Amino acid sequence: MKHTVIEISDLSLPELDIFARLTEAQLRSRLEPEKGIFIAESPKVIARALDAGCQPLAFLMERRHLDGQGKELLARCGAIPVYTADRAVLAKLTGYELTRGILCAMRRPIQPSMEELCASARRVVVLEDIVDTTNVGAIFRSAAALHMDAVLLTPACCDPLCRRAARVSMGTVFQIPWTRIGAAASDWPGAGLAQLHALGFQTAAMALSEPSVSIDDAVLRRVEKLAIVLGTEGDGLARDTIAQCDYAVRIPMAHGVDSLNVAAASAVAFWQLGVR
């Protein structure tokens, strides 16, 4: 069945709310997760979401892409509405210029349980309360590229499927499995770390604290199942989290530099501690 192209003549159409007027929280529909929606931006991100089995619901696309870089995507998606206009109209509608001129509203996939996700994993990443979408997207991209098996997020972490995080990740949020550690703030760190330990993982807190071991310490490479725990952009990991982990792990610094951005630190940690 062929898609339906709809020329936008009225920016107030309720059908456009998902692209222009609903917040990320409203799109997620926390009370009814089976009805949740996310917005994928750019052809590569949309293609990777489709490859992962995500269900497309509607497109918002610059007119010039209907027979250009959007053509192949449209051919994969069947009879769904495609709202279109020129670049200036779409920017006025959304409040920003679309990256490569294409958005796709998609049904949120159901996330696996922590037990399912960790069953065959040897290296997992834990993100503690990281809220910057750019950092979360960059960490996912590094995790997918550098031999991590899965990503776990504490309840306060930002949504990896929010538009900017998914775009910065280059769609790798659809390639590496992820889920939440619990649903409430009280589920972390105590209950979450206990669950990781019960699943056979030792835990490595990335922290510039003492006592600690260097990231190139051979003992870390010998750990069969390791969870690498990364903290917030400003304060790093909570003291309680560090205290309950099996290792505090530091990246040695030079020239008086006190620390790395969490996304940069994650890439170093994944390369050094991943199973290659």
C-alpha cells in the first residue's frame, strides 16, 4: 500500500501535534507505555530504527526529499501519512531546522527486563543520572562501537530515544540493547547494584577517588562479567554508589587535567575494559 502525501496548509492541525506540540514526556506516555511514541530524526537514524523493528506511524518531510533521500524510507513504510512542506514551513512548525529534512514518529519498542538483557552479557554499561542528551547519545555510540553488550540506565537518566540523544548516537540506540534499572529513585544504587551482583557482575565505578585502581590494571581485564558505572556530568558518581561497587577505577591524567567529559571517559573505558 502506498503512503499518503499531505501538503501542510494549516500548522495547527492536531495530527501535527506529535511533531510540534507534545513534550518528550507526553510522547513517552509513561502511564500507558504501550502507546508511547518517539521521534526519529535523519535518514540514518530512521533506517536503523526500522532495521530494529520499530513501527513507523507518520513522517514529517521536506518536499524535496519525497523523491530524494526519503524515497527509500517511504518505500519501507507502507500506507502511513507523510506531512510535507518546504524547509522554512517545517522549521516554523517544529521550532528548529530538521536534520537532513526528515522526522519519523514511531511506536516505542517494549524494553527487555534487566535479567533478559544481562543473561548473555559480559560487559554492560550503567549510566547514573546522566541527563544531557548529547552525552547519552555519544555514550551509546561508543558503547555500540567498543564492545559493550548492553546499557543500563538509572531511573533519573534521560531517555535514549529522545530525538537529540538518538540523533547524536547515529541510531546506535537501536543497535545495542538497553533498559532501566528499576522505576523509582529508591531502586538505585542499593537495589540496582545488588541485582547486578546477583546476576554475576562485578562493578567498576569510574571515579577519581582513592583508593582506586588504574584503568589498565590487569585484574580488571580478567573479570568475567563487568559492569562499568558512569556518573553525572558535573559531580560524577554518588559517594554511596562508589562505596558499594567492587572497584573504583581511574583514568590517569596528565598536565594537571582533573577529569574528562563523561562521554570521552566512556570511550576510553569501553576500549580498555571491553572484551575484544
